[in-house]
Amino acid sequence: MVDYQQMYKILFNKMTDLIEEIQQVQRQTEEMYIDSKGREFVLVKSSRNSEQPEKKE
């Protein structure tokens, strides 16, 4: 018989680890942004933006 409790435990632990990793990467990139004040930033348009028709006034 399948041990659902063990399956859940494995899944929960892995998801928790991944969420913590994502949070750490977010903190790291936020610190990079804060540390780079005064530097020039380049705005990069996503490919989704370029597919939208331009608005006419």
C-alpha cells in the first residue's frame, strides 16, 4: 500500500526548501538593487509588450 503520509512529507519538505530558496534569491537581488543606487538602469521591454498594438491618441 502507498504511504501517503511519507509522500506528503517529502513533497512538503521539498516545496518548503524551494520557497526558502526563492525568498533568498529575492533578498539577494533586492540588495543588489539597493547597493546599485546612482547607477544607470536600462529598461528592457518584454516580447509580450512588443506584440501589443500601439495606442493612438
